[in-house]
Amino acid sequence: MSTSASRPNVLWICTDQQRHDTLASLGNPVIHTPNLDRLVQTGVAFTHAFCQNPICQPSRASFMTGLYPSTLHVNGNGVETFPKHVPVVSKMFADAGYACGLIGKLHLNAAYQGVEKRVDDGYTYWRYSHGPYGHLSPDERGHDYADWLRDQGQDAEALLSDPDRIPDRLHHTTRCVQEAETFIRENVNPPWFASVNIFAPHNPFTPPAEYVDHYDPEAMPPPTYRESDQETQGNLDLIPSQGGLGHPDRLEFGDNGKTERLFGGKADAEVAKARYYGMISHIDEKIGALVKSLEETGQRKNTILIFMSDHGELLGDHGRVFKGCRFSEGLVRVPLIWNWPGRLEEGLKATGLVELIDVLPTLLELCDLELPDHIQGRSLVPILTGGQPPDAHRDFVRCEFYDAQRNLNREGQTGYGTTYRDERYKLVIYHNYDLGELYDLEEDPGEFDNRWADPEFSTIKMDLMKKSFDATLLITDWGGVPYVRRKDTTPGH
């Protein structure tokens, strides 16, 4: 057993709402991400990593605990149901002697007006800011970004009323990275654990002024779309989602007031994507600054660096935007990069199916910390260290949405859905509706041809429904405190 002094640092960077296909090194022909590309080239990129819920709070609570959202009973945004008896990963590291820092978003509990009730998280360095639109009342504090703007003499309301004019030096992403650099430089004696949770590229799509015109909208790759999506997706329109249905050049930007103000209520997919890419390139620039801080303080070789996102973004795919009760690849598949110089494989692109709940047990194993019995995630260490083929990890991945946004359709109904995806097929069941999706990803990677009602796929559909039901049953919390589960019943192993 290694001592705490000999254990590595952990720099865990998590963006918000970033798709899997937004890195040049992973095949995007337009985006400029040299710093992230360098991490891919010198580390391990998992190309098929999936969130367990396509909404912020349940996804984050899930990967911070290594449990599925419904097991944890954190099923949606705006709920305060985080169980006191379940430890979060930062608390595990704090108990092992790590100095733990939180910079940016957390979202384990409801974040009304940009502030949330803390759990027993273990963070002693606390620079919390849910996003750029926190509470801005002059007599309230507790939202790091809003407080910092006031300390800079900025009129926060005026600044945020015209997002196109926010300069880099005052942008939320910049503030998060500056606070992360401070934490790194103040903790030169290991070990430390830093959660750097950047709000971008979450909507509204507001890159700093220097990046607004960074990309030409006309040069953007088109969204995944066919005219037939109007009928296919229209049939699913009973299921509530945040972004409405439309043609990519007439996208309705839904109920987000800031986005409506920014885009005048509508925008074509190319404009949205150009701004979205601008935010990611800005993030990439700041990732370079964080790596430089590690190098300048002599900590790079002893620091595990993780880059990922909590879920993706539809961004015009199939005529939809944002997120919600949908499970397209652009929404549920995210980037996941691991980098630790000299200790992990280099330049490896692992294609096996991975879930975000696998991050926690991987970190614990790499840092020689005990793995609790209740964890549902599965360690990626065998792939990261070359002991297991990179094309196999899980037989399937699952994702769930249980009324996660508390929004209703025109008939006053809400949305519930579960997804079971293996190497070839994706099954989506919308519960309490006679609706679903079934795609043969080998023949139809764009998810255009819904085989849910196709008689030729009836046997495949029933087999996948049985497997999906089994997977859902096996994650059910039977009420034990603390929660304990036999490892051989954890789905996907």
C-alpha cells in the first residue's frame, strides 16, 4: 500500500454539454483543439463513453458516486434528494489525506439561483459557481463568479445582458481556470484532488468576444439530419424535451430566455455550431494553461489528468437542440480522455463501450485507494495500462431519464425513458407511451431508420427489451444503508 505522500494528484476537468465529436484528433475536420489533441496523442481516449442520464444533475451525481441515477435517487434537475449515506468521490479522496478543491459547477443538489445545498463533499478549497448566470443580488454572496465580477467593479447584469461582448478576461471559463491554477500552485506538495467543472459549452452559446467570430458558420459540418426526421421525430414529439423540433435552418431555441435573446428566438444550426465550437476552442486554450501550471510547478508527471463532459448536445441533429428525454449519440456520448505521463498507454483510442460511472473506480485503483462494495462502475485500469484489449469493456451501456426536467408536453404528461445500447443495436423505450426507437448502428450509424415497429426486427426488439429490463432491475436500490450490492449482479460487466 502506497503512502499518501507518494500518491498521484488528480486534475479532473469536466465540461458541460460537450459532444463526443468535438476534437480534431478524434475526427472533427473543422474544430481547433490543439491542447486536447495533445492529451489524446499522449494518453488514452475512450471513443465510446456514455453518460447515464442526458441531464446535468443526475449525470453528475451518478459519476461522482459510481452509481446509476435511479439507484442513487437523484433523477432530475432541481431536486434535493442526495442521500447522506452515499459518499462522493471527493470525500473518499479527502478521507485518504488529499487536499480537495472544487472550482466551478457541482450540481449534486438543486441549484436554484445558482447556489446549491452542499453535501459532505470533502472540498476545502471551494470556488463554487454554477455557471455565468448565478444570483447577482448585491447583498448576497456565495457564487464565486458573480462575487468576483462585483469585486472587479463590473455591473454583472449589464455584462451578461450582452453575451457577445464578454471579453476573455471576464468570461466564466477564464475565471474557473484561473482559480484552478491558484489551487495547483498553492498545493505543490502532493497529493491533491481538483474538480474543475466548466459551464461551457452549455447553452446559451456565448463564447468570449474574441471567439464569437472564430468559426465561419458556413464552414460548419452539417448536423445529422434527413428530411424524413420531420416525420420520425414528429412521432416522438409527445415526449417532452428542452429543444423543440424543427428544420436545421429554422431551429426553435425553446424556453431558454437567454438563448432566445441571443438568437432572436431562432437560429440556423450552423450559427449555433460556430458559437458552440468557439466555446470549445476557448476551453482548449485554457486547458493548455492548466497543463503549463502543472509543468511549471514540477507536478505534471505526478498528476492524473481526466477530461470529460457530463452529457452531450443535440445541436441540430434530427432537427432538435439542447437536451431532454432523447438518446441520440450526440446527446449521450461524450469525450473521455485519461493522461498520466509514463504511467498510462499513449496514443491509444479505445473503442470499447464505457460508462461515466467507470471513472470513479478507475481513479480509486490508480491512486491505490479502497473500492467500496456498492460501486456499480467498472475500472478502466486494465485498458489504460495495456493489460486488456481496448475494444472491449462492457457488453452494453445504459442511460435513463426519469422526469429529469419536470417539464410537460401539450397533454400534461412528462417523459420517462431508458436506453440499452450494445455494439450493434440501440433500444430506447419511452415508458407509459406506445413509442420507442430501435436502430441497427452497424447499418445505420446516423440513427435515421427507426425499426421499433418493423416486423423484421421483432425478435431482436424483444431480446433487447428483456436485456434492458434485466439491467434496470439489477440496479434497483433495495433500501440497504449503507447501500451494498453483490458485484456479480452489476449490469454491463
